[in-house]
Amino acid sequence: MMSLTKKIIRVLLMGAMTLMSSASLWADSSVPHIFLVQNSGWMLPFYDDPNSKFKDLVIELSNRVAKYGNSEQIVASFNQSMEENKSPLLAYRGSDKSQLRAAVQSIQLARKPGRQSYADTDFKEAIIGAVTQFSPGKSCLLWIITNNKNSPDNSAETIEKNKEFYNFLQGTGEIKRIVAFPHPMEVQSRSKNDYRANGLMVYALAYGEPADQVLQQMLAANAPFGKQPARLKPLDAEALTFVPKGVKNESVDASLASDRKTLVLTFSANSKPEVAELTGQFRNDFYPYDIKSAEIKIDTEGFKAVGNANITAELSTKEISNIPAGSLSPDINVKIKIPAIPSPWDPEVIFGNGYTSRGVILFELEDQKLAISKDFTQAMSKLFPRDPLPDLFVPGESAKKSVTRQAFIIRVNYPGWPLLVLATLGLILAGGLFVGIVAMRREKNYRVSVDGAQKSYGLKPFSEVVIKDQQGARVGVLKRGLGQAVPVLDKGKTNSVRVM
């Protein structure tokens, strides 16, 4: 009830609020989507199986991501360039769905110039070519639809080529984020019986910071496939989320916000703790990697505080170990020292909804040891039999340490009486002003005698009226301030004038 009263009074005190225009739904509407569709010889069963849904998948993917980033979409096939056979090769650029669909359907397997053999595959060439040709100097989001076989010059060293490609991806700073969506799709070549596949891989590569923001928003919305992707990059950030289970302080509440990441601590101003003691667990967000071991430190930054004090935090452990991908650690205790909070008379408290301090908790992992999840390896082995895919996910140098920034909000609820006091004073003041204004606007009649002849004059505060004698000649003026009216004779006039 008090909360409702505070809201009503706040509205009365602050008056009508101007509606703010909503922020753009997506991080950057200028980020284009580039779809790289593999059409080398390795993809034969996806093209000549009459029941293949390969091209349908590409079209459906373009539809699902269309509302994120730029409405313009780019479709290109890729294999390996050789003489007049260029890769990647533009098939469509625009925002017309029917034309995009027709362009995807028109993509066919590429052959080596002057030969019957199909083209080889070069992932690195495809990525560099797509960025430089279709989005030069600008951020873009690349989607690679592939059976994950990388074999430049038809190399039999597929494993080594895949590792080289992986190192290229990890070492390129402009590529901010890489995720992979394994997709089941059984196909059997109609022309070559020994060419078959159980599935393919859809990679999403964020080239540049704006594309990374768009991709993160998509992943937060569980788009585009409604499932968690495998993360290849970054492996030096976003490792953990602290998930609260309880608080030893009876007056403090701890929870995760609706985004399942932001930690929210709530308490009343009259029961502010010096130290909030939380019990919780670390969730391993490094899917598909298990955290085998790591040294851990905690810190805070970004919080506003009263005076020079700051929010500090302390962990009950200095090491974590054996946290499976997507799973929770054993219980961890976190002590958070709460600094002074504002007075109930602080304008932010009175005219805001209590007091809120926003910042981040930093979890730093040193000597971080990751291992690809056995469950993930087994699942991929079924999807890509005899394929070296799991080796691609072996953590590199960048995965030896990480810093996770978990958003942290402290909310303090205040009693409503300061607002009630101000509201009462405000109403009294407003009432006094209203009465004063009404009084000032009211006209008062005055009887004025000019040389013995009387006449009535109506006069409002801070106004004046001309005084005339019996013959109608001007004598002077009658002026009124807040008090009694006063006659003022014109220069040279000697008439006897007085207010009765």
C-alpha cells in the first residue's frame, strides 16, 4: 500500500512525464548478414540427394535472422578459387525474400575449370573474400553453411588444415565471436554411393564489434535455432555466472534478473547490512567446454557509493575445478561489503524508486584449463562420423585465462514518510499560493473624494485607474499594491483627493 501511495504522490509532485522514445531494438541496424554456402565436391550428397533439405535450411536461416541487423542480406557460394572459378561468388544481394530464395536454389556444385572433378574447399579464402568483397571496412555477420571439411588443393591432410583454419579464426582480432550450430541432416548421394552425411555445421562469425552486439542479442533470444550453440570464441571472457541460492542475512534478498545473468541484491534502508553473505554456485557458461581447473579472483567496479567507500567482495575459495559444460559448481560463499547509502532525504531517493547502484563483479580465472565435453564429442561423432571436428575445439593460447564481467545491481528500499512530508508541505505551499493568487486577482471597490465629490473605483492589486473631477478632467491616478490604494496627483494639480 505504501509503495502504491509513493508512486501516486511521486506522480503528483513531478507532474506529467515526457515519454521518452524507445531505444533501437537491435544494437546496429547497419550490420549485413552474409551467407556463405559451400558448393565444393565434399558437399555432393547435400546437392544431389532428391530429399535433401540443405537449401531449405539456408533459406529458413535467412528468414530467421532477417529482423536482426541490416535488412540487406548477401548470399554467396564458396569452394576454392581456381582460374576463372572464383570463390566466394556472389549469388544475391538485397532484401527481397523471393529473389533470395531463387538465388539459393540456383547454387550448384562447382567444378574445376576444364575438368569433370569438383572444386576443392578453402574456408580461409572464403571468409577473407566475403569481408573484403561484400563488406569492406565494415562490420558484418557471416554465416557459413558447411559439412566442415576444409581441403585446399584437395589435401588429404584435412585434420591439419582444419587446425590451421581454427588458429586463423582464433588469432584474427577483428573476428570477435564465433559460435557453431551442429545440424542433423541425413543425405545420400544419388550419383556416388560412398558419399553420404549425417549432418552439417552452421557457423556464425561476428566480424567487428557491431556484429558481435547483434549476434549476442540473437543468442540471448535463443535465435536462430532455439538451442545453445557451441562457442569457439571468445574463450577468454564470459566463463562463469554466479547463481545465488540463499543469503545468510535475513533482511537481504539475492536473485538473478530475467536475463539469467545479472545479480540483484535487495534490502531495506532501515536494515542495511555491513556485509551481505551469499551462498551460490558458479554456472559454467563455456559450452561445450568443461572447466577442469582454474585459480579464481573476485573484484568489483563501476558502483557509485556515498563518500569514499566502495563495494568490495570476497570469495570463500581461490580455486575451482571439474565444472562440466553448462553445469553448476559445488556451493561457493561470497561476502559483499556494503558501503554507506544515501539519506532518506536525498533527492534521488525521494524522487526515484528508492536507491539503485549498478556495477559489475569481475571473476578472473588464471591458469585456466578447459577440455571439450565428452558428451559433446560423442554427439559430434554421431553427426560427423570419421570427421576430425572435435579437434577443432581444442582450446588454444587465448583460453589460458579469462575475465568474466557479471552485471550486479544493489537496490535499497526506503520508507515512504519523507515523501509524505514533502508532499504535505508541497500541498500546503500550493494551497497558500492558490489563495494568494485568488486574493491578488480579486477587485476591490474604493470611494474616492475629489474636491468633496465622491466616486467609486474598482481596482485589482498592482493596478491603477485614472481619477477625474466633476467636470471629467484628469486629476491623477489611484494606485494599488498589496495593501491600501493610494491617490497620486498629476503634476501641477492642487485638487483635494482622499480615499474614503
